[in-house]
Amino acid sequence: MGPDPVASGARARFGAIVAPGLILAAPFLAFTSHNQYPLTSPALWLACLGMVVPGLLLGALGSLGHRRGTAVAIGLSVALAADLHLRLSTPGEKLQVALVCFGLVVAAAAALGERFVPIISAFFGFLVLTTPLAPGGRPLMLETAAADAPAPRSDLPPVVHVILDEQGGVAGIPPELGEAARLRTALREDYVADDFKVYTRAYSRYYDSYNSIPNVLNLSSPAKEFAHLRDTGDEELRILDDNAYFQAMSAKGYRIRVYQSSYMDFSLAPATPVDYALTYEIHSIGILADLPASPLQKAALVLNSYTQSSWAVDRLRDGYAKLRPFAAKVGIALPAVPRIPGGVGVPAAATLKRLTADLARGDNRGTLYFAHITLPHYTYLLDENCKPWPALVDWMDRRAHKGVQENNTAERLARYDKYVSQSLCTRALVGELVDVLKASPDWKDAVVLIHGDHGSRITRHAPTGRNLTKLTPQDHRDSFATFLAIKSPHVPAGVSEVPVAIQDALSLVLDGEEPEPAPAEVYIRMGKGRLDRVPFRGFE
Ligand SMILES: [Zn+2]
């Protein structure tokens, strides 16, 4: 007796519907397991449904076209899985890979005939079952320590140096903002009360972290991009190759401890003596598991992280955004889907707390603690008590649009509103750190330097050559006005309104001297790799 044709037809149909679901689920589960997102979390499985359900729909649609339709549906889901999973830099590369995937699947379907669906389902089913249990994954925080760290010198005061990424300057706070006065007090009066000197007119000569920070540490300001950085070919991994600052501090006898993000590494420079480095993973979703948010919110975040580099999802988002005004005209209010570029502030806040805990252990003399903290950097998701906003639409990127105009007046202020909350959270975390030091006998001669690396960057127009004629003093302030405060036995507490470029500021630590006065100038990117020096108009 041969196989029952009705039963085998139903089995084939079932396989054709399920296969795309499995194909989209497998790489997603590999991603979450690589990021150490707990398997027991309901959010993980909700997010997984966000992959499986579109896959099943695609499979059902394909199965209507029988074997050919199924081959196309499976080919599309493999291409989409590749687009979602692989971090390729250009749309062209993505399209090539997607086309190759699609072609291979369709060829395999033709070659394998009716064995195709069972084989591909078994393969991806096996991945779905085994991937979440695979060991490894990248840790949220990675610690490395040198074996031959010298004993700390007790004759040298502790130096604590924290770069707060995107902390705008006091002069850059928009006066029209509801909470402007509170932020000004937090960044000026509160620091002065803690014995700091605050430079209200500090600015960065560079707009991007990867240009600003390497030049801060090398006290340099060349008219070129990527100075002092190794070419890693990876936009998400910058390695500093020159570090005049660490070398000078080491020559003074300091041991150096680094607290850094996975975005920029300060511990791998060939001649840089780093005794200890803690690296926090900025794009890790693992840390989101502990957020006090609902499973649905966390699922949305996890999916958002996963779809971050997808070309297809980007097109879908754009299409949906264009559809909304038309739907509104016929009385259908489609909800906004916010673009959430990740939760970099969450691991950064945990790292800042970790630095404070390390300082609380005492024995800090002779040590430079250097930290690069991606706060109050967008995404603005933390309220002033460092709790995430309950509604995801409140999780904001610094810009509403890519292109010539990044924000209109209302969009800019809406972003600033959330930025202020995240800045107040950041200030509170720094406050805890300062309180620990103040309670120690080292406070008297300790040196504490806190500064930003550029402005809030919540601009109407980004400072590029294309926008040159449109830039206003407000755009200059949003782009370049940054925070700078120092507590040092050599620097009396108070407020300075002298414009100081942070690329010159390390003389405060290295020599205990005010930076040399220089004309206030900043760099505007004119084209790829080209920077032009122009007067800083932020204080006009
Ligand atoms: Zn930055």
C-alpha cells in the first residue's frame, strides 16, 4: 500500500507553512543567545513570535502557489534572515547576499523536489532547538587585567576622569526649555558646590566622538578625520592607537584603570600601559532583561535591536511612516512606530555605578580612573531617577529625520525635554561618585575631571558642508557646546566663562594649568574625510 496522498499533501502543506517560521526564528534565537538574553524570559518568546508569525504568513501565502510558491516563500525568508542577521555595511552588499541566498534556495528546491521542504524544515528546526542551548555569547561586561601591575604610589593623588558622551555645555542649554533652569543648576551650581570649576563656555572642536575623544587624549586638533585611530574596518569598533595622555600619566607613576564601551577601545594601543580595563557592550540586549519594563516593551526592544541593521525592515518602516498621513486623511489613526537605536545608556549607567563601587573600596591613590560613559547619549530612555520611560514612544533618538533638517522646532524641544531627564539621571550618578570621593581622606588633593565630547547634537541642521549656509548659532551650540568641570587642588572652584576647547583641557590634569587661550573654532565636515575649520558661532 503506498502513502495516503491526502495525508502527504496535508503534511507538505503544513511543512510549507512552518518552514519560513523556523527559518526566521533560528537566527533570531542565535542573536538573543549570543547576547545572553535569558531563555526563561517571556519577552524573548514574545519577540520570537514577532519573527515566527510573519514567517508563517509568508509560508501560508507561498503554499497557495504549490511547490513553486513554497520555494519562493522559503527563498524570501532565507534572504530576509540573512538581511536581518548579517551586519553588512552597504545596501548593495545586502542586496547581493539576499539575491545569492534566494537563488541558492530556489535552485535547491528545484533539485530536491518534494524532499526540499522536509530537509530545510529539519535543518532550521534543529537550529531552533539547539542554538539557544549553545554555550558562549558575549558578556555584558568584559574585564581584563595586566598580570604585572605596579604597586600604586601613595604620594600621587587619585585622578578620576569621566567623559560623558553627548553631555552638552551649560551655555548650550536652550533657554526656551521648561526644565532649562533645573539642568543649569545641576550642571553649574551643584558642581561648584562640590568644589568644581565649571567652564560654562566649553566646546568641542569636533562633532563626532571618534574625532573628539582621540584628540582630547592627544591634546591635538588636526583638520582630519579618524586621527589617532586604527583602521578596523568596523564602524562600531574604534581602537585608539595613540594616547599621549595615558603615556604622560604613566610616566608620572600612575597606574591606569579604564572603563570603556565596546564602541571605542583605549586599552589596546601598542605603547599604552593600561593595568585594568572593563568593557561594556553598548548594543547588548542582555542588559535589557533586567529593566523594570513590561514583557511586551522588552520584546519590542529586543526586536528593535535585532532589526537594527536590516535593509528590508528599514524600507518597511519608511513605507509605513509615509502611509500614516494618508490613513489619517481618511480617518484612520495609525500609531507611530518609534525608531529606537538601542539602549546604550543602560549598560553605561551600570558601568558608572561600577566605577563608583570600585572607588568606594578605597586605595585609590596613584591611580588614574578613566571612563567613557555613553550618557546622556541618545537613546533618551531614562527619567531623572534613571528609570526607563514606560511608553516606548518616549524613547527618543536625537533626530526626527535623517537629511538636511534633522528636527523642526517642536521636534527639537521634544527631544531636549527627554534629554534633560537623562542628563539629570547622569548628573545623579556622577553625584554618587563624587560623594564617595568626598567621604574619603583623598578628596583634599584628588583630581576629578568630568566633560562631554560634543554637544547634545539635537540640532535643527547638522553641521555639514551641505548645511553650511543654514547653520545658526543655535545649531553651533547644539553641535559643539559641551560640558567641562574640574576639581583639582590647583584650580579654585567657581565658574569660568572663558571659552575652552576640550581638546586643550587636559593641561588642567597634566600640568595643573589653564589651557592656552585660542580662537574659538570648530570643524565642519565638508565631504568624506575633509574637515574645514570655521569660527565657532555658538556664543554670538
Ligand atoms: Zn560622542
